[in-house]
Amino acid sequence: MSTSPANKMRWLIRRELWEHKGMLLWTPVLIGIVMTVLGTLLTAATIANTKLKTALTVNGEPVSWSAIFNTMSFAPHRKQILETVANHYTNVAAPLFLALGFLVFFYCLGALYDDRRDRSVLFWKSLPVSDTQTVLSKVIVALLVAPLIVLATASLTALALLLALSGVLAANGIHVLGELAALPGLYLGPVRLFGLLPVYCLWALPTVGWLLMVSGWARSKVFIWAVGVPLLLAILVVWIDKLTQEQANVGWLQINVIARALLGTLPGSWYIFEPGLSPQVSATDHGAPLAQLDLLANSWSSLTLPAAWLGAAAGAAMIWVAIRLRRWREEG
Amino acid sequence: MNTELDKNSVISARALRKQYGKQAALDGVSFDIAPGRIVGLIGPNGSGKTTTLKAILGLTGFEGELSVLGRDPRLQRDALMEDVCFIADVAILPGWLKVSDAVDFVAGVHPRFDRSKAERYLALTKLSPTMKVRSMSKGMVVQLHLALVMAIDAKLLVLDEPTLGLDILYRKQFYQNLLEDYFDENKTIVITTHQIEEVEHILSDLLFIRDGRIVLAASMEEVGERYVEVMVGPQQLNAARALLPLGERSVFGKSVMLFDGVSREQLALLGELHAPSLADLFVATMKGSYQ
Amino acid sequence: MSIAWHDNSPIYRQLKDRVIGMMLDGALQSGDALPSVRQVAADYQLNPITVSRAYQELVDEALVEKRRGLGMYVLEGARDKLLASERERFMREEWPAMLERIARLGLDVEQLLLASKGAGA
């Protein structure tokens, strides 16, 4: 039986999933199922409601929505609508991405803390697995495994909702599935989601590093330490700023240190930290602003910002500290 | 004792020191442990025995020199853990762990784990593969932990209060399994325990530790030769006390005195001789701690 | 097995005496194998070194032999040898001490024998 480092890492990751199956696997799946069910019901209810109202009255004759939708003159609009849907349907999974932010946050908070609290760390330390490997396995779960599970769930949920919508529309005489299936956007959608993963990893590193470090250090009340210290720092800085009447750039500290320490696990956090990233929306556009935004390319452009790499370096440094803490921190 | 570390010892310690704030947990601990022995590291709470074990297992830093299986636990801990196994406290397996997962994990990360052995031990218990630790009694958790440990071909096994809080059945079974299936002349075991009577006859060597120092280091054979208890009648009391006993206690109105290194012929004149129990020897040696 | 070991003689010697007792009682006959050191250590919760020492003394007294790779076996005539030495010890030490005690108590040896024969019949 090979006990190579790669094999050990595989088992370490498996161990994380055994311990956190509820948080990392079942929670996203459950959210996805609930979203699908609720979404389907909502769509069916809305369409049923709309059906009751007639769209137009032409020469005294009521015209249904489906009739309008199916006319030739409507065709270009129809094409545009379907293309927008195909390109952006994955956005409907937003609740899952929000959930990911919280899941990874709390996972990291407990990663090096829980097994010190119940003393099971002494069992893991009795096995020939280095502290570096242990901590890195948790980083991998936080930055890769958990997001991948959520991305897969999000893709499936979005697809399911789309199918549900198509089904409901079809029941009312509007058939869109065939055309949707022909649009490349439908398939590229999930691919683009997965393509955001490296950007997510980079911007989440500072938070993951900070949380793992606190997780490995705190003897109790880990949440209070992890959140309290940055907030206290923020308050302190504001107070000093007001006291000394210096024009210290408080905002800089708040964004670049405190927010990055706490909010990095939220997908899309880079838009919070770097508001300049998102392009200005021109007032004359009638189309949805989001339609103009190529989320993938835009997000990847954030990699040109030095802040991204400085933050990642800080995160890596804190992970190193977490490894040292794991090695030498003594339990009462 | 040589001031150099002994290369032939499984564990060799010289002048170990460790401070926690102002308290010296270890204050110059030196000892050697030869291979194939079962050593009892016995001392009162706060004597430094837990700190000594932690030092041996690389769980704490220290000053001084320490060599475990030829390695410094501070610098080569990861390599050391392939040859050393320990059970630190009763029932420290995490509650969410399943029996089958525990076996799979250890099999996946430990090069010296024999899976079929572990499964054989588990078959003799009431543990089923799908059981989780949180649904097991303390004794069952120890059975699982022991099954895993005994299937690992480690050269050194460190047991820190392994039977604490277990009922008598599990305790007896613990040592039975250890002696019957695990221990051989290539392995060394270090035990700390408060249940001195339980391990008295299992030990081959003794280390008494007090206030961060070793106050007695001897094989059980030497202990048997050095220490004698005498039941002294009232007429012999003064003569006996003149020989400077290590300790004196009263049993049914008679005085029982413990002597270290005094000839048996001399002592036979004062009363009935017998071998002191380890517990009595411990109390007599540790008297200072409780004053 | 919980044995109450005495505190007036080393454990290994008490263990040796146990084995001798079994040989005298016929529980262990010539050619029988002694249980392995490991088994005895586990069953009686003793250190294997203690058991080995007891076994070694039995070997030294020519009661038991070590067969390489197989274990310890009771030698031929071990029981006879034991009986002979135990009898000799009885006649030399225990019987005279017993006679002395009977005399001190003011009892008659022959009367005692008759009484015991009657009761034992």
C-alpha cells in the first residue's frame, strides 16, 4: 500500500469530507433542491397569473402572450431574450454562491480549532502525517473542494430551473427548449462559472489564511477572535483618526485589511474590494447592464491588480503561521 | 550516568528542562530506556511526567538533549511518527469517525499498518464497521483505538493513562491484548498511570519522577533487591529507626518500615521481611511532595 | 486470571512454584508443553521477562527443557525428581518440625494416626 505524500493528501481531504459532509455537501445540495422546487412553483404561479391577463386587445379580440411570442415580428426580440437567458441563466444560482461564502468562512474557522477542543488532535498527531500536509489539506478543501461542489450544484440547479421554466412555458404554448439547446451560451454558462474558480482562490486566500491562523491559535471563542480583532482594529483606527485629526486614510485600512480578512470567501468579493473593476454603465443603455458585462473576462482582469497578489501573499504567510501553530501550540 | 546520549537506548534523555512561566515542569530530567522493556513513568500530578511524554513525542519544546529511536523529536517528528505510536488519553477519537473510516485512514497514511490484523482484533469486539465513535462507550472507543495501534508495527508505544475511567473488564482486557498480541522483544512500551497496582507486575523498569526530576530509575529486579519492608515490633523500633528507613507506616499497631539498600540479614533481626508493593514504594519516595 | 501474589518472595519464584505444583499434582506430565511465555504473561498480567526467568530456573533445575522453535517441555522423570526432593525436604525439615509441634501440644502421634484412619475410612 503506497503511503506517498499524494496518497496521504487524498486521505486527508477525504477525512475533511467525512467530518464536514453536512456542511460541505448536503447544505449546497439541499439549497439547490429547495431553489429548484420553489423556483418551479413560483414560475408556474406567475405564468398562470399572467395567462389570466390578456396581453393586448386587438379589434376587441383578446390576444394571448403565447400568440405574441410566436409571431414573426416578435422574432428578433425573441432571439435576444433567449440569448440573454442562455448566457446568464447561471446567475440564478446566486443564493448558492452567497452560501458558499458562509460555508467556507465557518469551515476555516473550525478547521484547526474543533479538533483541539475535543482533543482529537492528539489522535491525528499520533499518525505519520505532517502538520504542513494537514493544514494544506484544509486549504485545498476551502479553496477547491467546497467551491467545486457548489459550482457543480449551482450549474445543476440553474439547469434544472431552466428546464422547469421551459416546461411551464411549453404547457402554455411557448416552446423554447429546442432553441435554447442550440445556443452555445447554455453550455458555456457552467464552464464560465468553473472558470472563475482561480480568481476566487486568489481573492479568498487572505481570508482563508486569517481564519486558519486564528483557528489554530484561539483556545476558545474562536469566532469572537476572528471577527472581533479586525473590527476592533477598525474602530481603533477611526477613533485615533478622529482624535489626532489626521487625515489618515481610514478607508484604505478598512477595505484593504479588515474587509479582505473577513469577506474574501464570498464569491465576487473582488468587486467589493476593487469597485473600479466593474465597467461604467452608460445611461443610454436600455438593455440590462449585466448583459454588457463579461463576468469571466472582467474577473480575470483583476489579476492584473497588485492588491490581488499582495493579499494572496499575506494569506499564504498566515497559512504558514497556522502550520507553525499546529506544530507547536500546546493544549492545556 | 554518562553525560552523552546513549546510542543503544530507545529513549535517551539528558538534562531536560522546560519552564511554563515561572514553574519548572522539567528540572534536569535524565534517563535511558533500553529496547524490549516495559517502563512505568510514575509520579504525582505536576511532577513533569506528562511534559516528559510530550517531549518524547515532539509535542512540546524543551532544553537539553533527547534522542528517541535515534532522532530528536523537535527536528524529526514526522519521520519519528512512523515508528512511534501513542495513546494520549482515553477516548480522544473524534465523535464523527466511523470504525471503517478509521481503519481506512490509518491504512492509507501509515506504512506499517497491517489492515487484516486490525480487522481481526475488531472482529473480537462488538464494534461494527458503520458505528460512529459518538455512539460508543468509553471502553469501546479504547478497543477501537487499541485495535488500530496494535496493528501498527511501531518500535515504541507510549501510553498516557490508557485505562483512565475504564471499568475493570476493559482494563484487564487492555493489558491482556497488549501482552498477548502486541508486545515482543523488538518493541518498547512506556506507560504512565495512576493505577500502580494494575501495572506493577507488567513493568520491567521503573522511573519515579517528582518535581521535574527523576528520583528513582531502576529495573524491577533491582527494586526487588534494594527495597525491603520490615514489620518491626515495638522493642526493635529504635534499632530499626537507626538504620534510616525510607518510610514508616503503621499496620495493626505494628510499624512497617521501608529500607533502601540495607542488608537483609541485618533487617531479618528486626522482624518479618517482605517485598514492598509498588504503591508503598511510591508513597515512601514521594513523601516530600505531599508535605 | 487474578492471582494474589505473596509479598514475601519474588513473583518469578512464586510462578515457578506454581508450575512445580502442577507437575507434582500430575496436571503437567512428562513430555507436556508449558504454555508460551507470551500466553502466561498475558493471562497472569506479568512482564514476559518475569515468566522467562521462572522458566529458566526450571530449566536450570533440569525439570524442563527448551526445544528450539517449539517451546518448553516437561522432562522425563521430572515428577519423580520433584517427588524425591520434596520428600527429602519433608523428612528433613517439615516432619521433625511437625513432631516437635505435636509434642509441644501434648498430643500422642499414634493416637492421632488411628483417629485420622478412622475418620478417613
